[in-house]
Amino acid sequence: KQEVTQIPAALSVPEGENLVLNCSFTDSAIYNLQWFRQDPGKGLTSLLLIQSSQREQTSGRLNASLDKSSGRSTLYIAASQPGDSATYLCAVKKVQGAQKLVFGQGTRLTINP
Amino acid sequence: NAGVMQNPRHLVRRRGQEARLRCSPMKGHSHVYWYRQLPEEGLKFMVYLQKENIIDESGMPKERFSAEFPKEGPSILRIQQVVRGDSAAYFCASSPSGGSDTQYFGPGTRLTVL
């Protein structure tokens, strides 16, 4: 059974800092991994999707890496801004079988001005 | 092109009542997924549907919960005889197909059971 863990559960940093969010998964047989952002009371916004054959994806100040063999992914946020404050979720999709996403519990990020 | 739409956004029910949650997928999407987010927990998969078919309901509770995606109209998640433990945010996602496509999420319906 695939399990996804995100550490830390919460993180608070001053504006301008670079930071890393971690995601680990127990079954390395994944099809892809996706990072989402969730604002309070809102839905999910997809940030980056990494296919299993890829090592990283970049979008603006965000960079996501994937090490499938060790079951890890990181989301790097450069030059953090107060608007980056949100909960960040990672989710994996299995290679075969169900099309469901398996989510971690998220990291609640606060950027202090 | 409107995104995934869910209504109502907020729903309050008393114990024992029925809750009906609706999801309209993005235009051109024929695959719908329902997820539940309990307080302080991550999203958990409930059910995956295509038009008129339930493909995977491995995450659905065995009793009181049902889902449909008719040929016409939105997908419906129905919860009968709600209990306080059903209070959660219910999210719907859609995709054009069931392959490697990204799932696009709606804003969610927040169900509160009194």
C-alpha cells in the first residue's frame, strides 16, 4: 500500500529565504508525482508534475525534484514571498491499476513579511 | 473554459439527513474523481467514474455513500443518513481521460453535520 509522508507538517520562515519542502513515498513504482498548493478554504492548484522518467521540473521560482529509487521528492521555493503562504501537498499516481492520486498530509507554509 | 465546478460550496445538514454534492467537470472531460479531506488530514481518494460507469470505488465507505456520473448532467456524490464524522471537505477532480493526464480540482464542498 502506497503511503506518502510530508515533512515538516508546518514551516514558518522570513520573507526572502529559500526553502525546501520534502515528500517521501513508500512504493517507488509510481507513474508521476505532483505538487499542489491549497489556500485556506479553497481547492487545489497544480504547481508541478514530474513524470517517473524525469528528475526535475521548474516553473518560475519553483523547482521540484524526483528521486524515484529512494522514494523522495523535494519542492524548492526560491526567494519566498508572503503570497507563497499556503499548504503544499504532494501526490503520487501508481504505474498500473487505479488512477487515483495518493496524497501526503501537506506542509503548512507561512512566509513572514 | 470554466474550470471544475462544485456546488454547493458549503452545506449544513443535521444528523440523519441526506447530503447531495454536485460536480460539473471541465468541458471535454469525461473522467471524474471524488476525494475527501477530513479536518487536519490529507485528501483521500473515494471514487473514480466515467460517464455512466463506476471504475474504482475502493475508497468509498461501504454504507451510506454512493456516486454517479450520468450521461447528461453533473456527477453526484450522495451521503445518506449523515453523521458528524462525515463533516469534511469533498473535492471533485476531472481529466480528459484516465491515463497520465493531470487531474484538475474543483473548489470543494464543505459539509458540516450538526
